[in-house]
Amino acid sequence: MLISVITTLYNYGNYIDDCIKSFLQQSLSMSEMIIVDDASTDNPYKKIKKYKDYNIKYIKFTENKGYSAAKNAGIEASKSELLVMLDADDMLTKNSLRVRFDEINKGFDFIHGPCLDLKERKTSESKMWLKWKQYPVYKNVHAQSVMLKKDIHRKIGLYDESLRCKSDREMFARIFNHDFKIGSVSNYVAVYRLHERQMHKSKE
């Protein structure tokens, strides 16, 4: 496999179709999607099972373990040396994998780029990219835009499972405090869906 797209899922069964379709439209066919279901209660598998003939693996937790544990399970199950994290309510843009794959093969360990925000069927450029261009620090990396080498996790470890949210930011802080080669692309690489059920908006 060239790339493993790891998708964490918790009660986003109404969005998972769009997420999977965005993976299937990619031009790099020798890639896999690993969907890690963190004990959803809305039965998302009824939609996922129709894609069983594609390079899509479904992992189901029997109890809710959290976002970080789901990411780690996906990493451990992946068959590729290149990883992309994509939340179940978000989507890849066309050629998203190809653009980052071509760039990371120039010698980078970690590649990211701009994303589009999607709200009420309208898209706009995420403000995160503007912040990155002004202040290229780990806090301004959009979690949905990253492609990295699995070797990074071998060197600095997996996601902190004690964190129920913002574990991406903590991971990026560790990465930026090492000597990994970090690069970026200017193409939009993901569509970030804005809605009231997003994890970071949850009181829990």
C-alpha cells in the first residue's frame, strides 16, 4: 500500500458516505482506508458495508475508548509507511493524496497544506492556513491536512490516549520539537465540515 488513510468514527454515520467517496475518487489506487469505529451507537456499518469490495478496513471497538485510541488502532493496523488522518465528518479534495505524496517523496517526513471549511454547503479557505503562513508553528497545522511517515511514530510514539481531544496538537508539538523535515503544499487537501456536533464543541 502507498498510503493508509485512517478515519476515526463516532456517531457520524450520516457523514461517512461522503468521507469514503472522497477517498475512492483519489488517483492513487494502491492506498487503503482504515475506519476505526469508537463504539458508535448509530450503526454506521450499514453504510460502510457496501464498500467491502474496496481497500477499506473496518475496525469496531466494543467500548468507547476515545479519539486517540482510535487513531492508534488505525496506525497499528496500517500497511503503509505513509499515513493520513481524516475524521469521518470530513473529506479529501480531488488529488489530495497525489499532491502530498509527490511532495513528501522529495525528502520530507511531514507534509501539510490548506483546507476548505464547509458550512451550510458553502466553502471558504480555512483561517488556519493564513495563520500558518504568518506563524509557521505547530499550533497552526490543520489536523486534516497532514501526511506523515510512519517512522515518526516509531521514534516519538503514538497519540496520548489520556487526551479525549486536542491530541493532534499535542502530537504536532512533539513532532516539531524533533529534527523531522517538515514541508507544505499550496493545494487544498481536505474539506473540513463545520457543524454543531463536532467533537471540540462537545461539553463532554
